[in-house]
Amino acid sequence: MNDPISDMLTRIRNAVATHKEKVEFPASKMKNSILSVMKDEGFIVDFKSNETDKKSFTEVSLKYNSNNESIIKGLNRVSTPGLRNYSKKGEIPMYMGGLAVSVVSTSKGVMTGKKAYREGLGGEIICYIW
């Protein structure tokens, strides 16, 4: 697997399309950081990392509204291992007119684009979630 973050986003996208309650994938610190941003922004219910017999995986509980529609409408990977996408402080782009949440990896950790803008930080734009 060349791009584990893209794999995580694709698994979440596929689970949402089939209305699954939970989805599992191999765990990593970066994935957990992205999931914590998603949880803080209200896109997922919760996530937890488990370890069994030399394998660690993360289980994500997806969030649906009262009409059984997913809260996550779309996920878009921006920075890939082959083409990194960086933004300077104060220049973090808005996606969908600011309706989407941008996930940015900064020197102070993974956070939303709005938080990075308020703190005057730049970094690698990982993905957009709406």
C-alpha cells in the first residue's frame, strides 16, 4: 500500500455508501490524528485503536442523522506521497466556499485549516471533508 491515508478515506467513503455502522483499517498515529479532527468536527461518533497478535487496527463508528443519511457527504485527498501540497501561513485555501473542513498537518500537529489560520501556521493540506 503506497498511500495509507488515502486507503483510510476510501474505506470510510465505501462504508458510508453502504450505510455501515463501523469500519476497520490498519492503525497509525497520523490516521488517529485525522480521525480526532473528524470527531471534533462532528463527522464521526468515535474511534478506537485495538491491538491483536502483532496487528493493530482502528475501528471507526460512523455518524448518521435521523433520516439515516450520513453526516459525511464527501472526502477528498489533497496531498499524496507523489505530490505534496503545502500552504504558507495565512494562505490555506477554502474548499467549497468554506463549507468543507480542511485537515492540515502543521508543526504543532494535525488540525483544521481554520485553527491553523487563527494560530498563524502553515503546513501540508492532507484532505477536505464535507
